[in-house]
Amino acid sequence: MSEATAPVIETSGLTKRFGKRVAVDGLDLTVGRGAIFGFLGPNGAGKSTTIRMLLGLLRPDGGEARVLGARIPQQRLRIAGRVGAQVEGPAFYDYLSGRQNLDLLARLSGGCERRRVDEVLELVRLRERQHDRVGAYSHGMKQRLGIAQALLPKPELIILDEPGTGLDPQGLVEVRELMRHLRDAEGLTVFLSSHLLHEVELICTEVAVVAQGRLVRSGTVDELLARSSAQADVQVDDMPRAAQVAEALPYVTSTETRDGWLRVSLNGDLLPELNRDLVAAGVRVSGLAPARSSLEEIYLTLMAENGNAGGPAR
């Protein structure tokens, strides 16, 4: 397998224990090149522990992790400079400017050209504020400065822990656009953990959901959101009449109203029959489509199935 087609991150049976507690339990992950990969799970699910193992900061107790083809932590030095990371929020010297902080971090990590500092400041839209003290930065600006420091070595892979935490709507849009730019224009693979499920749904191409240290679902976002054709969303002119007609049909199990649509649960792939019978009963149908769930609904269902109450994904 060529490097261009090989997974950027691959784990097999990855396990980490802290005393008697199993924090990561036989985790299998595959992250393809060019993905924006969302890593989801509640508090204590093992996400931060997994990230630390991928970065070589923790040694696994079992299984294997490979990043850019190198075994981690054994071959971590092979990929030095090819991976950038921001783990558990950025930490900077408040009395220094954004530029001074990046210059210091660049020197501590082996140095980089001054031009690269200019480039990352431009990428994260902080060029105009680069000489201001970090103590005067907003939370969103500090988050973007943290991403800037992760980009200093011109990495192929960037790992971000909760990059959207605490951001206002405008800040979330800016981070979302930045993630897409890093993938599309800079050619990076982005691996991020987040509890902002709506943002993950908007930005990520692939996701993995973990609970109690175990992988419970993974795939593309479209795969996870695709619902069985046994549910349909119907737009009609008379909602009460349509619900009454639908509930009398032998293949309909339930109905509910959602955002101006009637969601109908069916005993099988019977959308054409539903449309035919509603129209035959005098209901005007202006829209009919297989139901599509939100990532939040999928997530909460998975948490309930795997013994979690379903609180925020952290």
C-alpha cells in the first residue's frame, strides 16, 4: 500500500489501563488521508487518553497505534514535524504578544523560518493582532493561536482537542472554515475531538463514537445519518388529516410532527405506497423523503444503548 493510500491513523486493539480502570478498551480506528475526522464520546470515554497515545505521550498497555505509518510511541521520532497538535486547550504567556509566543514555541521545537510564522498567522486570521498581548485576546483568538502553533511545523496531520469549546457563533464559523481550508488548500488530515455535535455534523467527513473506552460506531457522516427507509418525512397541506389517514394504514406503526413535517414510521420500504394512499384519501402531498436523523439523535441513541445517560460528548 502506497503512502498516499495508507491510513494516516490506524489503531488495532489499542488498550490503556489506569490501575483497575480500563480507559481505552481494544480500540480499532482507521483515519484516511484527507479526512476531517470527528472523535466523539462522553466524559470518561477515553478520547483524551487515545489522543495522548497517538501523540506518544502515553504508552499503551496493549494493541498498536500507527500514525503516518510509524509505530507509536516506538517510532515517534520518525514523524517529528509531520504531526501538529493542540491538546486540552492552548496555553500561552499572556504578557507576550501572539507573535512572540509563536516565535518562542518555534525555537523550543527546533525552529522554523520567520516566513512560516507569518503564514500561520495569516491562516488563522491573526496577522492584524499579532503584536497585541495574548492577555488581551478573546477566547476565540486564543483558540486560533493554538491552532497556529500546531501548524508551525507544516504538518500532514493535525490533532485538535475540542477546538470549538467556548466559541461564539462567529468563532465557530471561523474555525469551521479554517478546518476546511486546512484540508482543501493545505492538504492536511484533521483529527478532532468535540462535544459540539452540530458543528461535527457540518464539518466532518468521518466520525467515530466511543463509550466506556470502546468503539461503538464509525463511518462517514452520511452513513451514520442515513436512516432506514422504514421512516419517512411527509409534507402535507393538512397535518391532522394526514396523521389520521396514515395511522389507519396497516403498515404504519406511528406518526409524529417535526418542524412542519409529518414523520411516519413504516413496516418496511413502503414510501410509494404511503404516498399513493395519502393522495387517494384526499391529502395533498408536497414533499416525501426518507427520514434523516441528526448526529445528536444518533449519538444519544448510541449512548443509551451503551450504558451512558448521553450527556455532552467530551
